[in-house]
Amino acid sequence: MAFITGLDKMTVKAIHKEILTKKYTHNGELIRPEHFAQHLAIDEFKLHNGYKYATAIIDWDTGHILYLAHGKKKQVVYNFIDHVGQDWISHVEAVACDMNSDFEEAFKEKCPQIDIVYDHFHIIKNFNDKVVAAIRKDEQNRLIQAGREGEAAALKHTKYILTAKRTTLIQKDQDARDGKLVAKAGEIFNRPEVKAHGGNEDKYEALLAENKLFLTAELIKEQLDEAYRTHDQVQMCVLVQDIIDICKETENKRFIWFAHLLERHLTGIYTFAKHRISTGKLEGLNNKIKTERRKGYGYPDDEYFFLRLMEASRRKTVY
């Protein structure tokens, strides 16, 4: 904009900040949301290098940022509730969040009527990263210590196959049969053509047949998928409780860790069946935050940066 107008970039920034300030604030404070929200989502994001974070709260149905603040503690939630007022917050039915206990505790202290919904992507990611991937490494180490280096080597580069959905593996195999291109050949830099590789499901079946723990993980993945498809809270609770029992029966430390994770967050997990909300829209917004930061080569003026984010969240291109 500075290049187009011929103005100094700091002048352009000052004008833009003044426009946004008038739009989103009144008497030095954020304007309270004009419309009531039924669902909210809350998450922290990295503000600057190091350990400086900020928290964003959005209207889940519209994707609009309602509140931004430094930090990621309870006080952010307390300040947000004071900002919108008790009448406004009384219309909120549920809040989607990750497993940050501070956010949950703060909402429950001030607004016990609001349901907390834990983001299901975080649950699945925890299972894939801290159970399936960890067991794969454990098995590799066990086989190496037993002098079975060949079998241990066979587990290399299998993380994707073990953590992917079976439907994804089937699609990958179909892509290979169809000769789908993953990357086109390039003449300038002598880039070779790359096509989709097949045999994914067969390799997965072989892994399940060779290791009981991988077979148990497959059973849990299917059960989790079924749990998140249901719209009935009681049924989802039963399915998740079955997963907890299966994990404990393995007597494996990775599965037992996951069982305890589910137990500690059980209510916030099965309320997903009722509200079916997640922090997915905030994850999309995080990409927008990174883009805004890169565009400005970092913004030392946090106030201006936050105003830009509020404006960006109202563009239709956010999601």
C-alpha cells in the first residue's frame, strides 16, 4: 500500500491502525460482540519467538475473532467473560478447546452451564504420536536388542502406514493402480516423474499380523472413528469406555497412558456427540495468523497486529 500511494510505510500503518481502531474499539476498549454466539472455540498461538503466547476466542459458527489477549492462562477467560457480560455469555452452549485445563477450569468456574468439548483432532493426534508411533519405536528397540535387526529394519518408514486410516491406504493403492502422478517431471532441474506407490494396505496387513499391539491399535482406531460418528452422548461414552478397557487390558504403558488421558477428559470427549464442534476453525485461523505475520515481517506493535487479525477473521477467505 505504501508503494501504491507513495506514502511512508509508517504513515500507511498509522492510517490503517486508526481505521481498525475505530471499527473494533470504543473509548479504548474492544466493542462487545454485536450478536450472541451459540458456540465458541478457544486456543493459544505463538505470538513472538521464545515463549510468548496469545489466546484467541472465536464465534465458532461464523469464525469471527471475538477476543484476543496476551497469555494463555485462566485470566484470559475471566477477562473475556467480563468483556461480553453475563447476559451475552448465558447464550453460549459449548466451548471447543484443546486439553488446556486452565481454559476448562475458568469457564466452569464462571459459567458452569457451558459444555466443554475437547478437540477430537488432539485426541487422535495423541493416540497416533504417543501410542502408535511410540510402540513402533519400542518394538524396533526390542527387536534390535534381541538380535533381530532384519525385522527391526522392516519397521522403518512405517509410521505413516500405521497411523493413517485404512480408507486412506486403500485410496493410495487405488491411485497407484490408476497411475496417478505425485509430481510431474521437470526438465530445467532434471526432476524425475513420481507416481503414487501401491501395496500400502498389504504392508499394513502384514504389520498387523506380525504384532499384536499394532492389531490392538487398529481396533482402537476403528472404535474411535465409530465413537466420533455417533450423535448420541451415551453411546459415545460407552464406546470410549470400551477403548479405555481395551487399553488397560494390554498392560502396555503406552496404551495405559492413553486410557488415563481418556478417563481424565471423558466428559469433554463425549459432549462432542451433542455439539460436534472442534478447534479446527482456529487451526485454520492460525495459518492466517502466520500469513499476516510474514506479510508484515513480524509486527512489534501487538495492538495493530491483533486488530489486523480481527479484520482478517471476517474475510470470507479465512477458511
